[in-house]
Amino acid sequence: MGNKVGNIVGYDLGGKKEVDEKNTKIIFVSERFMINKITKWIDIKNRRRVRGEENPFENVCCIILDEVHERTLLTDICIGALKDIALEIYDLKVILMSATIDTEKFINYYKDTMTDI
């Protein structure tokens, strides 16, 4: 309470950004921004890492995708790529949220990356 946007909680939408590199702990991003970040490190088509690129998720402990039940193309790409990333970064938490999610479908898809449900 009482914090300015960009201090503890910020956003980065590519062109617009309110983030304090030292203090921001939560950053809201768009699906397109997330895919751009992912594809700098993972070749989605061949499902392998891009050589020479640093891990853009090195200082990230949790990624939350909301409204995953909408199943847009961008959401599905994020879901698939984040599964591959979660297999490589064992302490990364991927949280999928939706008011109407088919939990069994997502549990079955992510089961080899899960430590908690």
C-alpha cells in the first residue's frame, strides 16, 4: 500500500516500462513480450536453447500466466515454451491461472515439471 507503480510492482510491455531494476519484485508483461523474451533463449520450433544467449529468466523465481483457459495462440506458445524452460530451470515456478481451467488437462501436460499442485 502506498507504493508507486514501478517501485515494488511494475510493468514492462516492450515500449512502455515502469520498473526499478533494483527494487521491483513483480513485473506484469504481455504475452507477446514474454514470447519475445523466451525466443531470445529458446528456439521454439526446434525446442532447444539458442547458443550464446544468456538466460533471461536467471533472476526470475515465478511466472504467472492468467486466463489460460482462453487458449489463444500466444497463450499456447507461452505454455509450451514455459514447460521446456521449467525442465531446465528447476527452481522456476510456473503458475497457470483461470477461473474456468480444466485442471486435469494442464496437470497431465506439466506433470514431469511439477513439484507441487
